[in-house]
Amino acid sequence: MKKYLNTNFPHLTVMKRILVPTDFSQHAEYALKVAAQIAKKNNGEIFLLHMLELPHEGNDAQVHGHEIPEIMYFKKRAEEKLDEVTNASYLDGLEVSEIIKLESAFSGIIDVSKKNNIDLIVMGSHGANGFKEMIIGSNTEKVVRTSDIPVLVIKKETGEFNVNKFVFASDFSDEVTKTFENAVEFTNKFGAHLHLVSINTPNNFKSTAVAEKIMNDFVSKFQINNFSTHIYNDVNVEKGILNFANSIDADLIGMSTHGRKGLAHFFNGSISEDLVNHSVRPVVTFKI
């Protein structure tokens, strides 16, 4: 079922200030290249962040105001590498701020995003699997779980980052309302077609009539330029989202995240974090 609603959207300020954490890896460069394209299209700027994680004794020395030679050496090397990165041709014409923080990567990224009024975080990730994924996770997962602003995760070299088909998967409950507004802004900023999908699973099955009514009632509250609704059956929600995205060759997958912590997160897991780990396509998350 396709609907086309021609409405005039106000100027959107989202994606003006973009934070890109980097560890100088290839995946971080993939993310920076995408961030550069988004910034150029939105007259935005980039904040390039490197987290210098040091041993506890190093942090203690810094806290007491005594920079030991080892800290000074690593900071100098980080500054040199940041300078090399910012001289890349794909950043020409952009305002790029370099930031080095002596802090754990996860907490530092969140802290910098708040202090600099960041609109969007773009991160590279190679994913994690098996025991490491369950016990350790990745900094990207932690940021996805806790960030109050949208997080765009890039898994591979994308070339030209065009979003023509944007899949937004949801249960379309009332609690998703705010994040859906963000998703609509994101969609219209890219001029994309928004594919809204409800995943039907054996453990949470809804008839087509019921699922369609839930989606139509939800969507009727919003003004959307270009969208379609879909119901997709699969063994679980994550597989359903990935398989549906593959079936239409989506450019981007969007999800809401609850930001669960502690035992609630361990036992319940997070579909958004699983997608970040397992999808080869870009994923953007919006905090509920």
C-alpha cells in the first residue's frame, strides 16, 4: 500500500553538527567519508574525536596535573594522525574540529556529543560475534544503547552515500512516536522513500488485518512525503528486518532503541544492537 502526501516540511536542522569517533582504522574512515558527504549536503561541520585510553596510572597522573612523558608522546602521535586524516581530499571545504580525550571511548563519545550539541553520531563498526559479542560488546553498541541523539553505523565502504530506500522497522506503539518523528526528518532530509515494516513472528503473530490497522492508525498522525507499509513474516524480528531489507535492496535500516542497561539488557537484549552487529547495511538508531 503506497501513499504520497505532498506537504511542506520546515527547514530541518538535524545533521548540522556531526561527531565521528575515530581509532584511525579502516572502518572509522568509512564512517568519516559518509559523514563528510552528509555534512556537505547539509552545510554542516564535523567533530573528529579520538579517545586516548590510558592505563589507570596514566589517568591518575593527568588528574593531578602531571603529564608523564608517555602521555605526552601518545597525545602528540594522536594529534599528528588527526592532522593526517583531516587533510584527506574528501574533507575539502568542510569545517573539521579535532578533539582528543583522555577517557574511556564509550563515556567520552557520549560526553563530547552532549558538550558540543551534536546532532548526529556517525561510527564505523566491524561487528562482533559469538562469546565476545555477548560478554564484551563494542563501543559502538554501547553508544547505540545510550545516545540520546541518532547514531548512524557504517559497516563497509559505501562510495556515494545515497539513501533512496529507508527501512524503518517498528511495532508502531505509542512509545515510538518521538523517534518516528526523528525518522521522518531523517527520511525527508535525504529525499528517500520510507518503507515502514512490521515483522510478524510465531511468538508475536498478528493477522494481516490487525497489523495493517495498527500501522495505518499510527501513520495517520504524521505528515510523510513518500512512504509505503509492509508486513513481513519471519522466525524472529532481527532476521525479518534483515531479510526484508535485503528483499528491497535497502540503502539504510532505521530502528528505535530502548537503551536498556544492566540485567534488563543482558536478559532482554536489544534488536537494535544485534542489527548493528549483524547488518552489512548502514543502520541508524533513535533513542526512545
